[in-house]
Amino acid sequence: MYRISPYLVHARATLALGLPLIGSHVAQFVLHLTDTVMLGWYGVLPLAAGVLGASSFFTIFVLGSGFAKAVMPMVAAANSQDDVTQVRRVARMGLWLSILFAMLTYPVFWWSGAILLALGQEEEVSALAQDYLRIAGLGMAPALLVMVLKSYLSALERTQVVWWVTVAAVPLNVALNWALIFGNWGAPELGVAGSAIATVAVQLASLLMIGLYAGFLPALAKYSLFQRFWRPDWPGFKAVFRLGWPMGLTGLAESGLFQASALMMGWIGAKELAAHGIALEITALAFMVHLGLSNAVTVRGGQAWGAGDWTALRQGALTGIALSFGIAMLTVCLFLLAPEALIWPFLNPDDPASGMIIVTGTALLACAALFQLADGMQVMALGLLAGVQDTKVPMVLASVSYWLIGIPASYALAFPLGFGPVGLWLGLVVGLAMAAISLMARFWLRLPRAKGMAV
């Protein structure tokens, strides 16, 4: 009798779980893409401020999202053991930690203008970015809560709703941006501030939709997620915090690499910063595919880890890596063969700065082609390590790769060696490659002793 390869079984299961997650991440990306494109239509200076503001928000968001990321493998492992109580405790305390984080970080958004000026940004760009961040910062709590609920539902293999909620938010975001950025349909013309208001409104709407599903779907009633929500569960709180803070710092180290490159690009000029922002948006779209696959291997790895099935863990890891590698190769071809077609939609053809942005953006996408494989491999390694609840050493490895190697390399190549914007991105290649090598080595070297890994 013909026997189906276990790797084919893993591929089907990973894609069944991962495709809705990929779709959700792509739809989430489209929300940010909408902001970037429409601000680009509004003007180069608002685009530069929006890029700076959005990247600053994202940097802080990534730090807080560590608690949401911790929920995914912990819920998956508990669910594989039919531990309903632990599922509820983990998810609920992830929500608690997210709310607390949002409250503590809002002052950073309020005084962001002075911070950006101190970091060497142009005065006008910093002022507009502060207008954006003072509003966008109000959306930190709902954004993090949505992510916790998405992790909770994904770990329970209910990824379709994660996809649909994010997709439903896209047309709402387009409509609100069209009204509030440009002053259409009788709305005030608010520019950058209008984009921030639209973003917060979409985050609140998304929280309402996914919260109703998670809290009131009959099939999930046994978890009683929101029942007596106000009651603390300190052991659960400590467990999520212990696993989540290294994941948040790991994400911060990576996003900080790109944020530092944005700040250094701002030292070169507003047009270069605009090109940098566009190129980052394009590369981020490709990264969403790898991230969705990474989430899928985290869930499946968490299930295998919880069940003690090390063979399934190894086979699932190899399958996820192979899928990510295939996607990376397709992306390299696209970036090298059609860069201008990818950049044009972000620009107003009548803007005299568009030509320079096209030239710079094309060069940056060529650099991005170099790091596609490394970027995919490092996020897959992080997903695999999260699945086996190994987060502290990966945090150190990622931080060293991004901050002690990647950022100095970007600075040296861009300024002392005179390669400018291209040099900044070549430094990103170096940092991501080091992260990919070290994190993959961590997973495979530790895998034989996975049962004894410390959280």
C-alpha cells in the first residue's frame, strides 16, 4: 500500500494552519501599506513623518507583543494536554500584561517630538511625527489585545477568524484614510493626524470583532475567557511574563535594527527616508509570508513539545524551513526583476521628488534581495524556538546579531565608507545573516535535549 510521506503530511498541516495566518499578516500589512501609499499621495514630507511615526509606534508595539507571542506556544502546549484551566490562565494574563504595558508606554508617544529631535531628525518631520504618535499611541492597548486574542485563537487552530477579522478591517481603513487625510466626504483635512485617527478606529473595531468571537462562540465556551476577567492569577501572570519578556526584547532587537536604519536614513535626507520607508513596506510584505509560516510552526511545535513527540517536532521543523526557503527564492526573483513596478504605486507621479525616490528605492530592493533567505530563516528559527518555549538565549543571540553586528555595520558602510543608503541596507544583510545562522544552530543543537530546555 502506498504510504504518504510524513513530510507531506506536515506540509499539508502546516499550510492548513499557516495560510490563514499568512493571509492575516498580509491583510495587517495592507492596513499599514494603505497609510503609506495615501500619505505618499498627500506629499513627501507627510510620508516621511508617517514612516517615522509608524516605525516608532511599531518598535514599541513589538516590545509589548512579546506577551501575546508567549500566549501562542503556551496555549498550544496546554491544549495538547487538554488543560482547559491553563489555556484560560495563559490567555487572560496575556491580556492583563498587554493593558499594563500600553499604560506605561503612552508617555513616550506624548513626548516623541523631543525624542526624535534628540535622535537627529529634522524639526518639521519630528513635529509631524509627534502629531501622529500622540494619537496613534492611544491604539496601543487595543492593538496588543487583538494580538493576544489572535495568538489564543491560532493556538486553538481557529485561524480562519483571525484572517477574516483582519480582512474586514482593510476597507474600513481605506475609507477612513480617504476621508481624514484628504478631507473627503465632508471630513476635515487632517493629513498625518487623520491617518493616525483612522488607525486607532480600525484597531478598536478589530478588537470588538475578535473579542466577541473569542468570548461568546459556543465552541469556545469551555474556556470561559472573560469570566471574572478582573481576578488576578499571579502564577499565570508570572509564567506569561517569564516567557514573554525575552520574546518582546528579541522582537525589539530586530525592529530596532530597522528603526535605527530609518533614523540614520533620516540623517541623509527626507527623500532618502521616504525611499527607505517604501522599500521597507515592500520587503515587509514578503516577510509576512515567512511570519505566518513561523506562527504555524510555533503552534505545531508547541503541540509536539507538549505531547513529547520529538520526531514530529523535527519533521515539522524541516518542513517549515523548506516552505520558507521556496518563498524566499520567489521573492528574490521579484525584487531583482520588477523593482520599479513595486515602487510606483507608493508615489504621486507629479511630485518632482518621485524620480529620485525610484532610483534609491530600486537600489534598496536589490539589497533586500540579498537578505530574503536570511530574514526567512531567522524568523523561522525564532518560531521553532518559541514552540519549545526556549526564549532567553535566542534573545541574546538576536540582540548580538542585530545591535552589536548589524547596526554598526550599517553605520560604517553608510557613513565612514561612503556607501550611503545602500550601505545602510547592506548592514541589515549582515545582521540578519548572523541571526539566521546563530538561531538555527541554537534550535538544532538543543533539539535532542528539548525536553530539558529552560523557559
